[in-house]
Amino acid sequence: MRNIATDSPLPAGGAASAYASCLAIGLLYKVILFEMRREGLDPVMEQNIRTARKEVERLLGDVERIVKKDPEAYLKFKESRRDPEKRDKKQHFSHILDVSMTVVEKSNAALEWANQLNLLVPDQMRTHLYVACELLMGAINGSIQIAKSNIRTIKDPAKKRNYSNKLDQIRLDANNKYEQVLSRLNRPS
């Protein structure tokens, strides 16, 4: 975290959102590892936990790569803006939007895993799932805010509005999923 708390412009908000997603997915992974050590799991439960481990481990690796990719994408975009011919500006702009949207996508997938893990883990693990959900929503909202900030530079009003509407819908869908997961977590076992 010290690399964010500097006077350097990078890494910044996009990387922080990706870090939040990493923390959340890491917490989900920790819950899975605890459950794998539990003795007496029936074979179906054990297989479900193994599947969850594989998928959450993949998500974690994906988001860890995004943490590194965010500053690189921003630097390339910044450099292309300085190019008088602006040859690669659109491509690099697209990459910085892709990074934000990938954080949202992976965080949404992790929210679904939190929902599924709720059915597989004992009550004492729910606190970890709550924290993971909060971090995931922070990552989603932060990434959407970064994307909205970046689309302000789009000149075409229709294109800008289209992106903005899409981001608003993604946020609404994520909030709905988040509320569903929390309502499940709050149900008595």
C-alpha cells in the first residue's frame, strides 16, 4: 500500500480499486482454504469447495494482473496524448476503460462466489464473506467512478451518454446482486 501513498501520480484510484478487489477475493480464497481443512466433509461438499477454490484462485490471479496493468495502461494513454499525431490515443484510451471494466467484471464474479460460499461454509465464516462483499462493492463503485471520469474526455455526446448509461446499469446490477448476497448472508442457518 505504500506504493499508493506517494506523491507519484501512479498508482492511484484505478489500482486502489483493483487492490480492493484483490483483498476481497483473497479473503474468499482464505475461507475456501479453511473449509478444505475441515474434517468430515461429505464428498459433494468437498467437490464444491474444490471447484470454488479453482475458480476463486483464477479470479485472484486475474485481478492481481490488473493491479499491475492499471498503471501501465494509464501511462501508455498519457504518452499517446502527448504524441502530436495521437496515433494510439483511442487504443490506449480503450485499454484504460477495459482495465476498469475488468475490475468490475471480476468483482461481480467474486460477489457471486461469496453468494455460493455462503451455502457451503459455517456461520463463523460469514463475517469474512461480509467483509469481502463490502470490499467488492468498493472496487466496483471505484472502478465505475474511474471509468466515468475517463469518459468525460469523449467528444461525441451520444457516445459519452451511451457509456455513462451502460456504467449506470452495471452499477445498478451490481448493487442488486450485492443486496441479494447480503440478504442471504443475513438469513439464519
